Amino acid sequence: MKGTMLFTDKDHAFSSREVFPALPVPGAKTLNPTAEETTGFLGFGVAITPSSCYELSLMDLPQRQALLQHLYGKDGLGLSVGRLCIGSSDYSPELYSYDDVPFDTELTHFSIERDEAYVIPMIKEILKINPDLYLFASPWSPPGWMKTGDHMCGGYMREQFVDCYADYILKFIEAYAAHGIRISAITPQNEPNNQQKYKMPACVWHPETEAKFIRCLRQKCKQRHIDLKIWMYDQNFMDIPRALWTLDNCEGVAEDCDGVAFHYYDGTVEGTKEVQQHYPRLELHFTEGGPRLNDHYDTDWCKWGIIICKALSTGYRSFTGWNLMLDECGGPNIGPFLRTCGGLVTRDSRSGELSYSGQYKAFSHIAPYITPNSKIFPIRQAAYDGWQVSKFPKYTYAVEGILIDNGDGKKVAILINPNSSGLQTQLQLDGTSWYLELLADSISTLILEG
């Protein structure tokens, strides 16, 4: 077989070199694929937020089409999943729900008209490039009149409006379908434990209220013959106890939902495997996590490579980042996070120039090589003993990686070295040892074919 390695570090971007089978090097770190297997991966994506759509709408048409073709086309990153906002999120230029008339429980004033200005047109442009894009949607807040406090920023969902809110969500699904946009899944609430100090669209849901909503929505979907997946929870890894408590104690929820969605802001992805151990039917989905504008924005490829490999090794079925595009200030934004989050791509509002995040670079190393038919295996570093204390305070991390087998005779290994010095490694695969030098703070794609 012929081996080619593409690598990115501080001095190289997608550079290429040939690698060769070799006799064992005793002092090198040995890397082995394990027998654990992930299949049926939906794909990678980002949130097509209202702010992202607004920024896209400001671009010249040829430049926008070229960018979207690169991100969603088969010859580019091939992103195949997208997250939409149901009404405003904190990354929206304006604050609104689809029915802001107080106590309109018949939803006679429901309207997606404001989405039709720039959100829906941008989604349609993306769908022209990838008609099979898997879209799921999340609300940041119900209409304020369904909540304590009577506004969209903060407060708690009121149980008396659960049935009405299920109708509200289905009206959204049907209104988007009328525009040719199919929503395949929803999460009941973005971050249901968080009201964000009343500074942005947010809503707290008690687990029992979330459970009641899931059961109500599932029943209405059956009655209307709507094929819609429901991914519960949609917040940080660390609150596994909430998700498991809901599944264990709320009758019917384990049958009526299809998966559990997680964000990466707290906790560890490995811990979420407990959900599948108890409820193997339920899928795991990574639904939010994006680059920080002023924290290694364009150089944090190792962070994203590691979390992607860990998620895939844990059996996640999709991986979706945060905003597709923001401006150089991390906006537009409603809330406390201006100049905090960055987009997958940044557009400078003054020059129109585009710049690309470390997450984009990690996606570029991984996303084009994985299909729904891929078999994905964790790669583990043999005899990793942890921290060599004599080097304190320095810490040597294990190499993180996955092996991708698409059944076409070609195998692809993704390898991340997050350490401040290079590592000698050897990948053991099908009886052959491949000698690889992984540069410091690098992500590499090894392609073996022939």
C-alpha cells in the first residue's frame, strides 16, 4: 500500500509527504486501532444561525456561492448536517418568536415572515448545493407568554402551554416544509438548565416538563403522520444525571425520543457513553461547540481534532459545530457573548475578507473522508503511562486518533499530537508498521491505498 500524510501545524497547512512501512522502532509510540466500531455516522455540520445567514446575505453572490460550494459540496468539506434556530437565538440580528401576540393559544398570528428575509433564502442556497443536507432545529425560547416572566430572555417554561407549544413547533416544521426545507429532527430546548441571567433568548425546563413535551409532540407527530426525530436534553456533557433521571423516571420518554444531544462546554464526552450503556437504542449527537474568537481562533485544530475523535470513538452519530459565519466582532449577537464566539468562517465587515478557524481546519482533515457507510475505530496509544512527573510542570498527552474504513480498499487514520514537541510513532495496521513523525501541536490525515 502507498501512504500519504497530510498535516497541519503552526508552520504548515495541509502539507503532504509520503510515508512508508518500516521495521519496528522500539522507542516510538505504538498506535493500534481497537475492535470497537461506530457506523451510521450522519456527518459533520455547523449551525446555520440567523446571524450566519445575515452575514452570508451581505456577501457578493459569486463569493458566497464559492464559499458554500466549498463547505457543502462533494469536492470540498462535504458538510452534511445543519442546525437551525426556531425563532431567535443569541446569534440573531433581531429578537422575535413566531407568535408574539400574548396568549394566542390558537396560534392564529403564527408567522415565519421574519425568517423569509435572509434566513430561509440562505438555507435554500445551501440546499441547492447539498439537497440531502440533514437539518435539525432547536428553539432558544418559546414565545414569552408561554413562560414565567412573559419574555423570551430567561424564565421557566409553564407546563400549561406544553400542548400549545407542541403545535407551535409543528407549525414551524410545516411552514419550513412549504419552502422546500425538511426538518428531520428537533431538540425540545437549547440548554434547558440555563436562563443566561435574562440577557439572551433562553428558557429553563424542568425534566418532567421536557418529558411531557416529548410525549405530547410524539403523539401529535403520529396523528399528523410527520416523520420527526426528537433528541432530548441538548446541553453539556456534565449533566448526565439529568438525562438519565428523565429516561429512568418519566414514563414513555425512552420510547418517544430518538437520541440525546450534548454540548461540550462542561464535562467529558467519554462520560456520555453511560447513556448508551443503559439505553442502547438512543443515538448520541454532538450539537454545539465552536471556536473562541480571541482564544487561538485559527490555531485550535488539535482541540477540535481531539473532541471529534473522542466523540466518534464514543459512538456519536453526528458532530455539529456552532455558527457557520460571524463578523470580526463575533456578531451579530443578542446577549453577553459578543467578541466571545467565532464562526467556522469569519467575514470582516470592512473588507469582506474571509478567515478560517482551527475548527474549519480540523473539519477539513476529517469530514471529507467519512461517509454514512464508514466503519470508524478508535486508535489507542499502547503502553501510555500517563504523566511523566519528572518533567513537571510539562505534561505529555497521548496521541488521539481514529481509523476510517470505507470498504473501498482505502483506509484513513486521523492522528492528533497536542504536545509542544514532536513524537515518533508507528501505526500497526493489518500486520504492517507505518512509521510516522507527528509534529508538535499538529493534526494529520494518513491515507493508505493501493
